[in-house]
Amino acid sequence: MHTLTIAGKTYGSRLLVGTGKYKDFAQTKAAIDASGAEIVTVAIRRTNIGQNANEPSLLDVLPPSEYTYLPNTAGCYTAEDAVRTLRLARELLDGHKLVKLEVLGDPHTLYPNVIETISAAKTLIKEGFDVMVYTSDDPIIAKQLEDIGCCAVMPLASLIGSGMGILNPWNLQIIIDTLNVPVLVDAGVGTASDAAIAMELGCDGILMNTAIAGAQDPVLMASAMKKAVQAGREAFLAGRMPKKLYSASPSSPTTGLISK
């Protein structure tokens, strides 16, 4: 019920978690464990995974034998920079192919530059990468990214780090209904109810970082997010009751009641 398949590999959790913004690697490890996540994202430009030999490495805290690493291009503003960053990640992780592509439009909003994103995606897919791609909630762009060959499309719920939740559920619904590859909400989730709503819409999974790392108690929030993703998925599969302004019939039957 909860399994998620990406690029041919199946995972038991539909929650993907970032590794940045924690106070130290110990808190990172505790939060990831509490979340139950099996895929962890790593900003290659900000986190040491071997490129700085004399500094503590995330690889020692979260061994690649236990977690699937998802190198990302956070901080990249051109297709060229993004491609170069993921080539480096592949070298550092011994030929690892699964990556998260994000090409940002500006440092203030961190909104995706979809033109540069499409360009980078084409190059990476030609080079054999399995590309999970961060994008806007534009259904046309999302479909183009699927057609290029991205193995998962990850529209934002709202701006990165904003915690504003899902601002346009209608566009997300169109993307979910249109695409055949996994659709994961990426960016904007602020609390557990946001995660549950995304999953109730039919999203295949959620990627988050700040919602957990920025909480007053990141480890407890990670646990809450794990439960919210599971509950939202079960609610989606169960199928909610229809919405009605008021009930035309009582919830308890009146037939067979003893009358005076």
C-alpha cells in the first residue's frame, strides 16, 4: 500500500527527506530515522560527501548501504552548473545515477527556471542519469518533462522554505491525473496536515527538508510527517465520502424505530 517505485526500485516509504539545515549530523541522523525515509537528498554544493577529505562526511552518518542518496543541484541557476554538479555527484558516489534536478530562477524566491530545467534534463537523460525533476506547478511543463524522460516529476506546493502548504491544488490535480511517472510534491510543505492533503490529492510521495529541519523539534516533526504521509495515502486509497452542503438523510436509519 505504501510502496513507491522510482527508476525501477521500490521503496517502503513515500516520504523523501533532505539532509540540510540541521544543527549537526547527529540531529540529521535522528530526524531521518524518525521519518522512516529511505531516500535522502543531498545538496552537493553544501554538504560534504567526500569532496572535502578533511571534514566530517555525511556518508559516515547515513551510509549509502542503508539509504538511497538523491544528489540535488540546490544553488544552481543555469543548466550548465546543474549538469556539472550532478556529474561530480556521480563520481563521488561511484557511478550513482538517481539525481534530483533543480535549476532556480532567482535567489529571492527560488522559483524554478523551467527553460534551464528542461535543457539540463535533456542533457542528463542523454548521459544516462535517472532524473527526478523539481518544477513549477504548470501541467504543460510537467508533461514536457515526463516526455523528455524524467523518471519522476516534482512540482512545488509553494515556494521552497516558505511553509505555505499547497497553494494551487487544482494544478497539482491536473498534473497527477495527466502524468504516468510518479508525481511528488517538492517544496512548500510546512506541517503534517499539508503532507496529508498532498497525499489525499493522489501524489505519489513528498520531498521535504525545511518543514522538518526548521521545526522547533525536528525529530518529533519527522515522526509526525511519517504518519501524515501514511494517513494521507490511506485516505486517498479509501476514497473519501462525497462533500455535501448538508445531509439529505440522517446518518442513522430511521426505519424500524418504535413509534408512540
